[in-house]
Amino acid sequence: MNAIHINWTKPFTNKTNKPYETEDFEILTTVLSALKWRDKNGSIKMVTDSIGLDYYKNIGLSRIWNDIECSLDNIDVNADVYWAAGKIFALKKQTAPIAMIDTDFIVWDSIDFDSLCDLTVIHFEDLYPDVYPPKEHFNVDNYSFDTHFDWTIPACNTAFCVIKNNEFLKYYTEKSIEFMHSTKETSDRLTYMVFAEQRLINMCAKVMGINAQSFSDLYNLFSEENNMFTHTWGMKQQMRDNDRLRYDFCRRCINRIIHEYTFMYDILKNIDCLKCYF
């Protein structure tokens, strides 16, 4: 199964007005995510923009992927509101079957892709109204929601998802981009983005007669028995706030990487933000 990582750097540069960089723990999960996928499941490429491409080349990480595609320079949506829009625009350029993996998500073992349906996501999400409000919440211009959309079905967490139907891939990405283009200016960085990415995907699937599956659920994903998937999203702020937790996590990642992929030793030890771990 071909897979993609995505990194659209514009939300970072807009927010910080600084040269692009990635935190130490994010670099290390990116390495593990890419190399483990190549070991166990197939090819993976990074889809990014010119700034991202230069960054990965400069720190020596470009070789962890089979390829790097530079195609996200001209995304024409509000990067402050739609900070994850790069995922949709990157996915639009792909051909199914395709797996989309966040750089903070690791698949540790092989997946039986033949057993999957046309859409499989890591887990479903409940429709908490502060995160997934009703359609009346959205301020749109010259846009109408498809009357066939079902607003009662759960949203999908897309930190890891597999799409096997090319017509569905086109339909979902087109509908998502249409929504992002039609929304009026807003400072809401949560509800608009998660609708465009995580709620709309299941709505589109149902319109096309696709019953989405999930690999896991929230309870099992974060249980001690889970040795198939790791998602560090909820741990990032904890590591920013706790130096010891951050240090221990990064050391464990580095030890595992250089044990299993010895060629990475010289690469990692020369990355500025990782030198303190060697």
C-alpha cells in the first residue's frame, strides 16, 4: 500500500513568523512512522511545500521516504483557520488506494489491506457539539450543504486512514475544498477545520454508499495492550510542559531508531535539536 506523510508549513510560518523548524519529538516520530511503514507495509512519500522540502534536505531526513513531492506551495485557503488543509490538498493529488498517515502516528506492524473496505480510519469520534456543531454554526458564502449529508453519523479521526476507492477520494477532497473556499473569514481554528477534514469524510462516504470501518477505538488505541499503533497527539503538550518526560521519550525513540536503522545514527546526531540526546 502506498502511503503519504503531509507537511504544509504555512500555518507554522504564519503563526510564528520564524524560520520553519520541527520539534525534537516530532522529528523522531516522523522517522519512526516513515521507516516502520516502509518495513511493514509499502512505499511512503512526503508531500510538502518548498520550505518543507528545503528543511528536510538541510537536516538530512529526505532519505527516510521513498520520495518527496513538493506540491503545496499554492494552497489558496486561510492557513490560520484551515491549518490542516494541506492534508486535503495533498490527498487530492493522489490515486487510490492510498494510506494517509500523520507524522505523529506510527504503524508498528503489517496490515491486511485486502480485508479493508473502501474507507478505514483509525477511530470514530463522538459528535460533541463544541467540536462538531450543527450546520447552522457555519458562516458560508454562496454555498449550500449537500442535502444528502447525514449530520448524525460519527466523525472520523484521520490521523491514519486508508482510502481504496478513487471516486470517493475525488468526491471527498472536492467537497472539502469547496467548503473551505466558501466559508467567510473566521477566527475559529477548531470547528471549521475538523468539519472539513474529519466530519465531512464520513458524510461523503455515506452519500456514496460506503460504510466506513475503523482500525480501533479511543479506549483500545491508548490501552497498554495496544502494540499496533502509536499516536502522540495528546502527549505533545505534556512533553512541552515536562522536560523529563520529553527527554525520556526522545531518548527511547532515538535508541529504537539507531538499534533498528543503524544508518540513522549519523543523521540524527547532526540535527541541532537532537544533539543533546547523544
